[in-house]
Amino acid sequence: MAPTLTVLVYSAVAAGAAALGAIPAALRRPLSLRWLGWANALAAGLMLGAAYRLMMIGLERGPLTSWASPSSSRPTGRLARMISS
């Protein structure tokens, strides 16, 4: 299967799963503020953990490459200069 078609199929499956996951939430009564607070805290913790892991993977790969080189006049080049100094 072509890579573009593979991405299309997987993204359609993900969209369908997200839609199915929303059905129980739409049919339930509203959550209390206590449950909503715990759910937000859990989501924030998961996102912080994922961001930390992605940052560590990026740091393990080494310095920024040519697409964000310090000699570039693009904003990413200036960002690379700030990070590397």
C-alpha cells in the first residue's frame, strides 16, 4: 500500500475511534466539578510526561541540524542560536 494511502487509512481509523469515544460522554449527564478537576489533572500529567519524553529523545539525538542552523535567517535559525548558546 502506498505510504499516503496508509496514512489516510490510519487517520480515518483514529478519527472513527475518537468519534466512538465521544458517544458515551454525549449520552451521560454532566460531570461534577470534582470529577472534571481530576480528569484535567490526569490529562495535564500525561501531557507533561509525554512532552518530557519527547524532549529527552530530541536531546539524545544531538544538536540541531541544518534545517535550523544558526546561520539561517529564518526564525528557526535564531531559535537554534539561542538554544545552543
